[in-house]
Amino acid sequence: GQEPPLAQGVTAPVGGGSGSDLLLIDDQGVPYTVSEGSAAGLPGGSGPKKAPHFCPVCLRAFPYLSDLERHSISHSELKPHECKDCGKTFKRSSHLRRHCNIHAGLRPFRCPLCPRRFREAGELAHHHRVHSGERPYQCPVCRLRFTEANTLRRHAKRKHPEAMGVPLCSPDAGSEPPWDDEGIPATAGAEEE
């Protein structure tokens, strides 16, 4: 037989409770099985001891099989959770619930320092810079600092067009937005500070 496609969906134990096989669902929604040893101990291959469980797609390790099952959704193209208001679909029910706050007008995350409220915790954390004065994005040319990467990008484009190829500094290198073809982080923008 032909090798089944790599795991793209959810996993579940198969059989009479022995847990020796896992049911995996590929990105087309077609179920297939693999032995738990091949999913649980991929690099070491010794089976379902207290060893980590490895994703057969990306080889990421998980301490519990339930964590691997939850993670496997990230490799799937399936989005079974649909918003009844706008039809947008999501991989996880929690993402749909968060999205529904848009239609309901809910803003459950309140700033403790001012009356503003936000739909998501990340928006509140970003807003906190208004109060803290934190300006993590610094222009490498004139050393001015900005609260947002897109504001730094706009500043560099307007004030230092000759330095368009100079990399812009971010609070940590892994969080900088992708660069556009002019060498500036490609995000739409706020006004210059």
C-alpha cells in the first residue's frame, strides 16, 4: 500500500481501549491510523511510556497525548466552526467565541488605568504602552523611539528615505513584521509620533 498523508487533523485512540493505534484525520478529512509508538516516540520510537508525544507533521513534542490531539488541528485545513452572523469559519471553537465578540459588541478586557475596553487581551496589552510610555521601536538613523512598528516604518519612509535599506530595530528580533520590498516593515500605519 501507499503511505497515508501526514496527520493533518485530530487524533483519537482506536481499538478496544488498548490505545495502541491513533486515528488521524488528513487535511481532506479522511481518517487513517498510525501506531501510537510512531506518533508518541517518533525520534526514539519506543512507544507510549512517559516519553513525549511527537507530532508526525512538525515533530513538535507534547507531554500529553491530549496536547498532541489539540495541536494537530493547527495542521488541518478544516475549519468546522462557522459564525452564524457572517459565515467566517475557524479551526477552534474558542476562536469562534472570541470572534463573536465583534458582532455582539463585547469588549471584556478593561484597562485598569482608563475607561477603554478591548475585545482581546492582546489589544489591551498593546494599549498599555499609552500609559507606560514604552516605546520599543527605535529608528536606527535618528534614534527616535515609537510605540508601534508601523509608526517607525512611516517615520523612516518620510524622514530618512535615503536609508530605506537599513534594518529597523525592534524590541525583540523575532517579533518584527515582515519586510516590504523597500526594506521597511510592511504594516499599515498610524500617524508619526
